[in-house]
Amino acid sequence: MFYFRNVARGNFTTTNPSTMKNLLRIATLLLLLSASNLRAQIPATPDVEETEIVPKDTLRKKNLKLPPLPTIPKKILSAADSIAQINHHASRYIFAPSAYPISKGSFYYQNYDILLNDVQFGITDQLGMGVGYAFPLFMYLTPKYSMPLKKNHTLAVGDIAGFSVFTGKDNMKWLNTIYGMYTLGSPQNNISLGLGMLQSSESDGNLAVTNLSGMYSITPNFYFVGEAWFNNRQRHFESEYTNFKYDDLKMTYVDELVPIDAMLNRSTLFTSVQFRIIGHKQRTTAWSFGVSSYWEHGDRYSYTATLPQFDKTTGQMIYAPQAFTVGPENIFLFIPSFTYVKKIGDMNDVSK
């Protein structure tokens, strides 16, 4: 029997034993439920911590992203600097023209080996005219019309008409070459191919002339310039020679003149290479130094003539055939050359 005291009333109350057992059972169940709920809230900690090892993929390549390379900003030239970079001598090589024009109102003076003086001037931005004098007996005119096709592609047509002076009407010599010129490249670095048809007082019919020229800028003030002219032609050769022929009636040898009238195949090649130095302050002035060559080669006329000659064995004069070759000689000339050029007028010619 259990006794409970009623505190509020200050007396004791007796309780049935079966009731007390039920209360104990309920209290035990409540404790068990509380313990299970607490165990569920606390995560379980394994005794041994497991570590997962993942095999390294050696076949997979790593893509490394490199940082962008620094860029150099482009220098923007002012108008004055842009004009200073212009090649004011792009319209001509040494003697040969390029397809580039000389602008309206500009003058271009050139002296070649002292003996040749040349002046070019622009009538319009596409049409130019030149006049030259080759000391001591030759003058020429050189009109040229330029047609820009697109950037770095220029076409021109022109003429070179020359004639002798101070020689009299009977001894006057002349030549005329109508040509077309194509220039590929910028005014600083370019190459030109020219094809022309030559007529002259020394040739029969039309003769083809080929020109190949170019310039290369080593530095803004130092250029390599070269040109070559090639011509293959039939040259008319006239002469005569003496031949001794035996006369049956006179019973002796009689001399006679035999005329020569032949067409000979001849080729000529003129080349010139120079280094051009352009002034730093005055880029319109330039000096060029180099070498020039002239080569002519081809057929000559061969014949056999009977001529008298002394026979040392018999001590008498005998007549025997002899072989000869006559005609134009094969020539090769190699001379130093220099050129002075000066541009006057519009300084924006090749930038347009």
C-alpha cells in the first residue's frame, strides 16, 4: 500500500496497488519512446571513416587557357607624316616609266650620267608629258596616260618618239615606240611589265620591245631600282667585197665587186641597276648609283672570196679562196651609272 499526501489539503491518501503498476508501465513506455526519438535525431558515426579513391584519368588532356597576348596599338600617322612616307619617285625607274602617274601641276627632273636630261610634268592627274635631250644629237618626247584599275594595279599607255638634231635632213635618224605598261604593287614596292612596238629609220617594219622594271624599298630612304630592255629583230646589212675571178680570154684573174644584201637576226639587251638614296629632309630629291650594261649579239655575214696571196714555198703570187665574216660586231659594254632626280610641285601624287 502506498501513501500520497495531499499537500493542498495537508492529509494523506491511499492508492490501489494495481493502479500503481499501471502508472509505472506508462512511465516506462514514455521513457523508451523518448530514448528512441533522441537516437533518431543524432546521426550515426561510423567506427572507421571510409575514403573513396577515384583513379586519375591520365588520358584526358587539360585545356589550359592562356591569357591573351598584348597587342601593339597601330600608329596613326598625321597628314604631314603620311605625306612624308610617300615615294615621290614612283612614276619612273631609271629611264623606264612605271604605270604610276605624275599628278597635275608637278614637275620631275632627271639627269642620267650627265649626258641625258629629262623633264616630266603632269597635265592632269592621269596624263603626263615628258621631253628629253641626250647629248649631243638626240631629243625625244614621252607622253603617258595612266589608268588605276584597283589598289596596287595600274595600267598605262604611252609613246617614246625620238629624233636626231643638228644632223641635217639627209642624215636624220628617228625612232618611235608605242607601249603599254602594267605595274603591280605599291608605290614603294612594285614591278612593271611593258610591251611595245618599235619603228625606226634603221629597221624595216615593226619590232617588238619588252621592258621589265622594279623597285624595292629597303628603308624609307633607301631603294633598289632596276630595269631591262630586250629586243629581237631582223637587221638589214648592206656591204660589198672584192673577189678575183679567172678570165679565160685574158688568161688572168680579174677583180670584181660583189654586193652584200642580207637580213641578220640580232638581239639587244640593255640593263641598269641602281641604289637610290632619298633625302631625309627633302624627300623630293634623290641620288642613285649603280651600273648599266649594253649587250648585242646575233648573226654575222660569212662569205668566201678568191684573193691573191704570196706563196712562200714557190715565191710566187697565187690566187686562193679565203673565208671571211663581216657585219655588226657582238658587243658587251659595262659602265657605271648615276642618276639625280628632283620633284617639284604637288607632293600628294601617289596617295590619290
